[in-house]
Amino acid sequence: MAMNEPSSANSKGGFTILKRYFRRELLPLLADLRLAIVLLLAIALFSVSGTVIEQGETLAFYQANYPEDPALFGFLSWKVVLTLGLDHVYRTWWFLALLILFGSSLTACTFSRQLPTLKAARKWNYYTQPRQFEKLALSAEVDGQPANAALANLSQVLQTKRYLIFQDGNSLYARRGIAGRIGPIVVHASMLIVLVGSIIGSMTGFFAQEIVPSGQTFQIQNIFDAGPWAKSQIPKDWSVHVNRFWIDYTPEGAIDQFYSDLSVLDQQGNEVDRKTIHVNEPLRYHGVTLYQADWGIAGLRFHFNNSPKFDLPMVQLETGGKGRLWGAWIPTNPDLSDGVSVLARDLKGTVFVYDGGGSLTATIREGQSAEVNGVQLSIDEIIGSTGLQIKADPGIPVVYLGFGLLMIGVVMSYVSHAQIWALQEGDRLYLGGRSNRAQVTFEREILSVLETLQPIPHPENEEQGDKTSDRTPSPSMQ
Amino acid sequence: MDLVSLQNWLDNASFAVLFVTMLTYWVGVAFPKVQVLPTVGATGMAIANVGLAALLGARWLEAGYFPLSNLYESLLFIAWGITAVHFLAETTSQSRLVGAFTAPVAMGITAFATLSLPSQMQHSEPLVPALKSNWLMMHVSVMLLSYACLMVGALLAIAFLILTRGQAVELRGSSIGTGAYRDARYRLRRAGQEVAPPATVAPQATVAPQAAVALAAEEPVTASGNTAVLNPPQAATSQAAPLTPQRLSLADTLDNVSYRIIGLGFPLLTIGIIAGAVWANEAWGSYWSWDPKETWALITWLVFAAYLHARITRGWQGRRPAIIAASGFLVVWVCYLGVNLLGKGLHSYGWFF
């Protein structure tokens, strides 16, 4: 215990030094708007690099496209690309560090700058001295105003312009659009919420893909991206049965929509949920979402003459990017010495039969037959397979909350906060105002208010300002 | 007349009207004394606006879905948006300069859509499965409206830069409210009865812009802080004239209208990006996948966020925010069309775009 004392005192001292450093050095730096602007532009700039340089390609690709000699722009060889992580910009440590720095800057700015500004904006004073109006660009004095009615008139005019009006004796204060002061704070806070939500998602979520033929059951296994704490999200106690996959085509032959009729089965194989999904309409079950993403041809169901039906898998053929094609080889005699190749392009129901010499011998529609190599080949069904994108993202509710607040916040931020002061001295009315954003429309508004307060000031009237004390509040000037 | 030939007629007519409108605005800037020219220009803009709206409406009727599925339709929609935002800018600023900048861009877009796009791209095509969603209308229309706002705002920033070239400028209008205070030299002069600013409502454009700008130029830049602080002048001067409002100059007005219109485009862009993210999450399972198009939308957002913050930053005052906004014009175009040159994706418009 005794040994602990000096060290704890030391660490206490170290803590205060750290705290002071944080308060005096780090916080002002983080809250510096110029840092924020540099960060915004830096994130923008590095994001550009990720859209110009191909992302996530193979080593051979970068070696072919970014040769060392001559290097692009004299320096951008494949070695530079890979060393800096320019092949996966948005996942590099330096890009994530930039985002974290940005988040810290946001937080610092919210607490050390925005909240005090809002506090100041909510505090306001009546103007009780004519000279207080002088600093405002939009201020005027109007003579010949009835001593008892001028402020009441003004207050009525401002009321129709949706101002919130406060009056005390000869002084009047009116404001509108305080939402415009709160908006930016909501924007910053909601961006932090989105950041937090996305971190939760990347830590606890997973992505998977499954290619499943019609009529089969699968468990989610082919996971290609999972966060470190995603284990509990991956479903173990239920599986999915693909009742049917099909494609609707337009009369012109273009794809109209993909459909998968899916059943969720519990461990006993009982159906607990069922839904036909299509693109833009996923199935959700226990926090896991299954999206229609891709399709393929799994196999062919056929028979010869009066034989039982056979299922033969079809494989996707290399076409060099010229469309998708699936093929299978069907033996036509028992010793496999002869057979035909069957090709299919889509699920429209037609297969093309080629003989051993490679020439087209028949095209057969589903449910029909043709004679090949002396036997009657009947095509019963082209079995489609559905490509499902599967994911769980526990961060989504947080992200959506952030999105919602962000939308509200940016709309609020458009509102311009306007303040008007007035002071009556005898038959002279002083009026002044300011607005933070919409200077042009506010100027017009002030001038229109002044017009209702005719007559125009007389040039011979002089105003002796008192310059000794300036107690003028300047709410938002921090 | 059937819908298709009506559409052909309408897009040619819109292009022709916009061309004449552009020339009218330009001549109007060259001869500021001719009062009729801005009226003719505004009428031309209105005709083009209605013509483009009718064209899009005809396509909606013909195709049965909101016409935003290919490049041709989105170009026409953005041209319509620019003519609409033009009116907002023109009525707010009451300056004939606005049309001189917006009309050529609207004309250029319409010309490109009408004359340069191959005719098979001008036909409406059935939607691909991925786009069959109500989110399409939500996401795309809001995005395109935001592009229109940001483009007009950026154009006004360019106008401001041209107008104030070679001068240092103090900005007015920002979220913290810089520029609501009287200029020191303005007060001094007023006290000496040298300047008598008009107290009655005068057309904005006639208030001498150079005087206020030149005065502001002498404002010394004090210690570098974070946020701009305008110190109210403390000089004790006995006042000879009554207090009258200090009016905004033309440069102030252009700058503030540019700021307001960008301020309108920014929430739209935010909502558009979020709508796209939510749609992507509902349809494909990821709200953000760094697809080039969405990355560029984020870049656009970041650039204009930097602009909004630059306005409230001491040491970045003056023309610098306007330069960011003006470069935002390019960024919006890259985001809208340039990205599609990089490769195909969900946001491809077909053809080489």
C-alpha cells in the first residue's frame, strides 16, 4: 500500500497534466473550424482516389495497369498503390483514422462551440439606449410616432410576420427562427449517431451469399464478411427452404423481375415464416435479412422415352463477358460413348441441343421433346437457382435514428434566425434588427416594417449618443 | 398530335426559347438601361420552365412512371430544376445578373439532351428490376433538385467572384450571423454627411456595390481566432444624421443569395443521399458500399459542408468560401455525369454514360 502512494500521486499529477493538455491544447485544436474544413476536404480528396483507382482487384490487375516503368504521373506504380492501400482506400488505417479524427472534431465542436452559442442565442436583452442601435447595420430612427401606440403597432406588424414578441415598457424584442440555431447542433449530433451506428454494424454484423437451387434447403454458411462480435448474429437454429425461383419476362424478352418463394424452417423442419421476395422486397427473420441479388441455372430435369426423370446439374460456361450461358452433357446410350451437349441461356424455357460434332440439332421447350441420337429426349424443367444476399446489421436502428435526426437537423439549419429590437423615446422610435443567414430577405423585411412606421426621419433631428458604456448584448458572437 | 411528337416539339421549343432567353439576359447585362430586357428574359425562363414541365408530364403519361429513369429524362429534369431555382434566385436578389449565369447552363443542358443524345436514348424504356421501387422517385428527384440548387448557388458564387475580382471582401450571412453589424467606415462617413444612403426602397442593383466593398477591404484582419468576430467600432463620433439602414451592396446580395440557395440545396442533397442509403439498405442490404456514384455524392456533400463552415471561419473570410462554392459547380457535374464515365454500376444511365 505504501508503495502505491507515490505512484498514485504521480499518476494523479499526470492526470491533471493530461487534463490540462486536453483542455488547453487538444480541445481548442479539435474544435478549430479550420481543422474541420481541412478534414472535410481531405476526406473528399481521399475519397476521390478510391473512385479513380479500381478497388479490390487482384495483384495481377494492378501490376498490369500500374506498371513500375513508366509509372503513372511518375510515381503511381503498383507498389505505391498497394503500399498505401489505394486498392482498398475506404478500409485503410489512415482513412479510418481520418474518419475518427473527424468524429472527434465533430464532438469537440459540438460541446465547446455549438452548445455555448445556442445558450448565448437564447439569452437576449432589451435595448434601452438609442446608441445600442448604432452598431446594427439594419437600424433606423423614425420620428412622429404616437407615444402610446407605436410599439403596439409594431408588435402587430411583427406578429403577422410570425415573430415571437417580448415587450417591457418602451422596449420591444422580437425573434423568429430559433430553430435555425438548434439545427446545426442536431446535424452534428446525428452525424455522431450515424458514426456510432456504423461502428456497431461493422463490429457485430455479417454478410453472406448463397446460391440455392429451387427446391433445396440451406443454412447460412457462406459468410464473406463478419465483424469480430458477429458470432451470435449468425443463425444456427433455423434454415431456409427455396420453394421456387422464377423470373418474369416482359413481352419484349427483357427481365421484368426475379422472384424467390422462401420458407423459414425451424429445427424440426416446420415452416415458421414464408414470403416471396424480389429485388426491392427482402425477407426479414430474427434480425437477418435475405435479399434477392442474383440468379443462375442449377440443373436440368429430363427423361428419355418413358424413363424416370433425371436431374442433371448444369455449370456456367466461360463466355468471356458475352452474356451468361449454362451447359451440361447428356449421355444418350448406357455406355456413355455418345451424348449431346445441352445449353441454356435463361429461364425462359428453351434449351439448345448440340451433337458431338458441335452443330445444333434441336431446340426443346420445357415440357416438350425431340429425337436426338435415336432417343426421345423430353425436357421437364430447367431448374433455376436463386442468388441470395444475406446480412444482419444490429447497427441499423441507430443509423436510421441518426439519418432521421440528420434530415430534421439540416432542414432546421436552413431557417434564418432573425431578431428585432425597438425602443420608444418620446415620439421617436428606434428600430434595429439582424439575421444570421437570410440577409437579403431580412433587409427587405426590415425596410417593409419601416415603411409601415412612416413618416421617414427628419434630417434636422440630432441624436446625442452616450458612448461611455456599452452593455449591448451580442448573443451569438463567440 | 400524339405524345411522342408533342415531346419532340416541346424539347426543341424549350431549347430555342432558352437560347433566346440567354441572349436576352446577356444583352440586358451589356445595356443596363434597357428595362425591358430582364422582363423578356424572365418570361423566356418561365416559358421554358412550363415547357420542360409539360414535356416531363407527357413522358410520365406515356411511360406510366415518374420520368427519371435515363439520362435524357434526368437532364431535362435538372434543366427544369435550374429554371425553377433561377426564379427563386432572381426574385430574392432582384438582380438581372442571375439570368446571365443560369440561362446558358439551362440552355446547354437542354441542347445536350435534345441534340447530342442518340435518339434511342431519348425513348422511355421499361425499368430494370432494381429500379422498380417507390424509392426511385424519392431518391432521384430530390438528388436532381439538390444538384439544380447547388449549381445555381455555385453559379451565383462565380458571378460574385467576377464582380469582386481583385478585391478583399467581408462576407455577410452565415449560421453564426457575421455581417449584421455596421461597417466602421460607413458610420464615420455617415457622421461626416458624405454619404447619404437611400432610406426608401430602391432597386438592389442600383446601390453602388463598389463603395461598400472597397470600404470593407480596409478592415484589418485581427488575430487568428476560430470564428469571425466583428468588433463594433468604439469610435466616439457625434452624429449629424439620423440613423438609417445600411443597405447591402450588389456583391453582398449576390453572395447572400448564393449562400441561401446552396443552403437550400444542401438539405436536399442530405435527404437525397439518405433516401438512397435507406433504399440501398432495403433493396440490397447495405446502406453504404462506396460505389463511385455514392462516393461522389458524399464528396459533393463534403465540399459544400466545407463551404458552409468556411463562411463562419475567421481567416477564411472573403472570397475563399466563394471559391469553394464555385469549384463545387465542377464537383456537382462530376458527381452527376463524370462518375458514369468511370464504369457501370447501379447508377449507370446506359450508353457510354
